[in-house]
Amino acid sequence: MRIAVTGTSGRIGATVAEQLLARGHQVTGLDLVEPREPLAGVDHIVGDLGELPRSDPRLAGVSAVAHLGALMSWDDADAERLFAANVTATMSLLRALEGSAVRRFVLASSGEVYPENAPAYQPLDERHPRQPTTWYGATKVLAEDLVEFAGRKFGWSTVCLRFSHTQHPAEILDPDSFFSGPRFFASRRLLRERANGNAPVVAQLAPYEDDDSVLLAARREDGEPVRMGILAASDLARGVVLALEAGTSGHEVIGLGPDESTDLGRFARELAAAAGLGVVEVTLPVTAPSYVTSNARAREVLGFRPEIDRARFVELAVQARRSAGRGLRSGAR
């Protein structure tokens, strides 16, 4: 197939494009910016999705779409930007595909539509009510509805994939990683909690300021583990590819995540032991995430099976840290 992939300059889009090429598909990539490392074989269209013309001739020969491009932010100040990037751009893309050869459309949605941090029941699955508490989650609800409508209007098969949290293993032990830095490194978490005015957590982490050799093993003050679904980027990309190649019809909503959610405290201790880092036990408020998701539908409908489990995550993360020259604790101080 010729498949259009939005967000090909991002980590997930680039991985999806690479896997599609390996499976013999042709790929048209769309993104606001040029990729830092262009993939040979990808035809790139650079520009704002929100400015695509209706019935764009550049997309006329596309038979399937993976719409992965989006803006993620949990800052209320970004509400308008989120709407433009996640709703207006989705609408523009759908209109740009009018009259094209498209028969299948896959949308990257998110567990934020539930939201995962405030579950009505667990494990979270596709039947859970959509009651987002952030503008980001709200824009994903609207994007889902637009895609379902377009599928009915144009006769496409559509799939909304609700992604779990996703990481490249190489990001896990990188203190400068946008997600993993404040999630696992005491020094980086201190900066975030100080900015949020969370004095009790700041007091616990203050001794580790400017020390990138200590991981935090978090637990909630109610005794529950800090727990969430973490899926390797390569596994997530494979789920997207399976959705593009599946023979489903009509509209499907599928949660895409790991076989089991990750206890971040346990994970941090395993990472520290394997990488030769220190660890500090930290108590977080009850607002810290503690949820379990189900990937049963992805298994049933797509035949999805994650290949990178927690132990493999640890192994790959440590390899990446050593390759980056950060070394063990004694060499990192």
C-alpha cells in the first residue's frame, strides 16, 4: 500500500515509517518540520496539517493513513494550540483526503480520554467512559469523533488506537529525557516538584539536587504503587502497522499497551541495580498515577503481542546508557 504517516519527524512516526518500509509499503510522510534523519524511501511533505488544501492532489494515491502527528501538553495555557494541532489539523487532513484512494484510517489517540489518572474502574478498557480532565484529553475525544464521522461519510474503515505511555528504552536512563528525567531521576523530579510548589516531595529530594546518579523509587502516600502502562516505541509502532494492515471494517476503538502495567518504584530499583546507580525511596501524593490497562482487544483484533517486557527494558536501557558514555555510578559523579 501507499500509506501516509503524519508526524514522521517524531519518534513514533519515524519508527512506524521504518517498519512500513521494511514490510514493502510505500510511505508519504507529513510533518511540520523536516526530519533530522530522513528515511530513504519516504516522500516527505513538510508543512502545517491545518493548511492542507481540500482534496490535496499529493495525497490522491494514498490508500491508508496513520495519523500520529499531535501536540501533547498538560498546561491550560496551551488549550488553543492543542485544539489547532489535534482537532483543526485532523479536520484539515480528513478534508484533504476527500476523493483520494483511502480505504483505511488509523488515529493515534490516548488513554487521556478516560483519563487514566482518574479511572472509574480498572483495568481500563475501551468501554470506559470518556471523561477527560485536560485540554489534551478533550482534543483527543474530538479527534476520535471526527475520524469516526469521516469513516461513515466516506466509507472508510477506521481505527482509533488509544496509546499507553510510550518510551524508547534509550530514554529511560537519560536524565535529560522529557518524560523519563523527572520520572526516574531524583534531581530532575526535584526541579519539577519545586516548580509545582510541592513542599513535602521537595524536602525528600533536596539532598539530591544536581546529582544525576540517584533514581527515585516512588510510592503513593496511601500505600498504592505508582503504576502505569509503559510500552516500548518499537512495540507501539508495530501495533500501528498491524492496525493499518488489519482486515477490520467499520469503526474500531482499541487500547494499545503492555501486557501488564509497570510499578515504577520496582522498575527504578531494578534499573538502579543494573546500572550501578543509587536509589532513594520517595512518597508521592495520591494524585500520582496508579492504574492498570487492558490490551485484550488489541490481542484479539490485531494479534498484538508486545516483545519488550520490563526485564528487556532494563537491559536495553542500561546498554544505551553505557553506549552514551554515562557509565556506572562511580563514573557519573
